Amino acid sequence: MARDMSDKEILKMELEQLKKEVSTARTPVAANCAETVTFAEALVPNDPLIKGVPDDKNPYKGDKGGCIVT
């Protein structure tokens, strides 16, 4: 599409897009950060990567297989 347009038309289109972006409302990151932290902390107790997997359910432990670093 851009190949069919002159440089002037392309610059005009870019300027219109920038005008749209500048008028978009912005919120500071700090305003949203508290909600994100609360959400993540609420999921921590159920996260298997944080609490770990019990040895009896771990397929990579003991006689069920696994890897040995030598």
C-alpha cells in the first residue's frame, strides 16, 4: 500500500496517526502497579512453580526417571 503512495501522502498519514496517539489518555504505571501486585500475590499460594511439586507426584524424581548432572 505504501508503495502506491507518494512521500507526501505517507507523511500526511503518519501525522494523522501521531495526532491520534497524542490525544490518547495515559495513566501512570504506578496507578496500575498496586492492582497487579495484589493479583499476583493472590495467585502465589496455588502456583506450582513457587510451592513446588510433591515428591510422590514428581515424574522426574527417584526411580521414575530424571537427569543426573555429572
